[in-house]
Amino acid sequence: MTKEQTQREALADYWRFFAETECKGYSPLYEAITTACANSGEVMEFLASLSSHAHQPNLLLAAMHERVIQGLEPTLTPFYSGARAGHVGRLFVESVLASRDTLGQVLSSRFTQTNEIGRVATLAPALSVIPECDDLTLIDVGTSAGLTLHLDDCFIDYGSYGSLGPTGSKVRVQAQVLSGHPPLRRVPIRRRIGLDRNILDPSNSDDARWILACVWPDTGRLERTRNALALAAKFPSELIEGEALETLPLLFSSLEGPIVITTTWVVAYMNTEYRTHFSAALSAASQKRDIYWISAEAPGVVAHLPDVVSPKVEGPPPSVVGFVKFSKGQVSAARVLAHAHSHGTWIWWYDHS
């Protein structure tokens, strides 16, 4: 077997793993599509010819979903809308191979940036752990279009456990509480700042369409994402384009009062060295004021957090919701607050005394 064949087989195995662990039990549409792609030597060869960031399934899925939204893939449209079920995998593969040149340009220039609004159901109770104050600055790293910065403008329904946010909000999120008692307290936010290497503008039609394309179409999240984009466009946050390690120190020096950093499936894409430097930047900034880090990441990604065995829940592997407090240049508290679905559909809260 040649080196190229070995690389294609490894890529195909990765796509099969993605279909089995991320899609199965959550998105039948994408389970069928990613499985078909994994079994297509031509699709794997096409992806292998591109830069490594284009190998992740979410990027091709988003690029093709964008074409569906634009009306460029009529054979796929009824499957994406739910009007038709069946053998979508073969049609998807055929569409990819027919559009390789166009897709190659998109996959080389775009990044998956959902900034999933459902994650506010996880972030909101985590913010309640922060000591009460009225001058809090919220900084979302990897913010994309800054959707989750408006978490307190969303109506979040936790069923019998209660709710948060204005009942009249068009951005409505439901989350099932599987265990524990997540604290539901509205946290006043004085300033909202989003940071990303590639900021997307929620008021720009091309950027908004790409964010919608990154949403999995058969998971019931498209309409609330449209509403979240409209909210973010109506009430703009401060969105800053730049590298976190370069931008955060300058940003910290210009701010007063306590700061909360949020990351949701961002640190997972940083290499180990970058994660270390990221944590060090937060620690250094805490010499002047307390820095709080609320994270929802894959297990083991945030090194400060203790290992907590995740609950056995059907669907994609849970996110670890963590709380880390930096004070006077060191970590003064670190604990796992919860496990949660990566898109916020459920939360398993750990009650701490």
C-alpha cells in the first residue's frame, strides 16, 4: 500500500468514527452521508488532496449544506428539509464529485463556525457560579458571530427545573436536566466582547448563510439559529478579529472589573503548547483582578479540571463544563460543573456543597 493509500484509509476511518460517535443517535441524515463518504475512495482522495483543516467532516458537510441553501443541489434538498428519507449517501457523494472545483475553494477558505446558540443552556447556569457583581465583562474566545454573548436575551427552558431569560424572546432553547440542580440566576453583563481569528458578521448575508450551513439540518436547530443571528445583528457585540494569545493581553489591560472567559469547543482545536500559553495568559492577567474561565470542551482538554467520569447518555460524547478561577497569578479554584450535550440539548449538573 502506498503512502497516499494509507493516508486515504486513515481519513476514511476517521470519517467512519465520526459517523458512529457524533452522528449516530442524533443526526440520521449526516450518519448516512458521512458513512457514504467514508466508503467512497474518490471523496477521500479529493479531501486528502486539500489542506489538513479541510479533512474534518463538519467542513464538507457545511459546504454542501450551503449549496443546498442556495438552491444549487435540488436532488439533496428534499432530504435536508425532511420531505424525503432514504438513500441520500450515494446522491451526496455524486454531488460532491460533480462540484469538486467549487468545493475545493470553499474548503480551503472557510472554517466551521457554528457558535451553536443551544450552548447558552450550558453557559447560563455556569455563569451563575461567578460571585455576584454588576461590572462583569464577558469575553467569548472563538466567538464566530458572537451569538452566545447574548445568552441573557434568550429564553432557556429547563422544564420542571425552571427557566431563564425573557419569555417573549424569539431565541428559545430547551434543555433537559438529567441530574442535579443547575443554578438559574440572571447574571448582569456590562460588556460583551467576542474574539476570533475569523470573525463573521451576523448582519452580513454571506456570513449568516455560512453559519446556517454549519448547523446540522435534521436536528431542529435552524430556525433558532436564524433568530439568534437576527438578535446578534440587532444588538451588536464588540467583535474583535485576532489571535487569542496576541489579543487577550492587550484587551485585559484595557478592562476594569472581573472578567469571564468562555470557550465552547475551541480549546479542543488548539495544540497542547497553545493551550498551555492560553492558560498562562489568563493566569498572568489575574495579577490585577480575578479571571474566571467557563469552558465546555472535550474531556481532558482543560488541564486544570479534575477527571470526572461522564454519564452514560445516548448520542455524541458529552462536553465537560468546567469552572476555573485565576487569582493573583495562579489557579485558586477548578472544578467540573456538569457534563452536557455539545449542542445544549441536555445537562447533567453536579451539585457542589
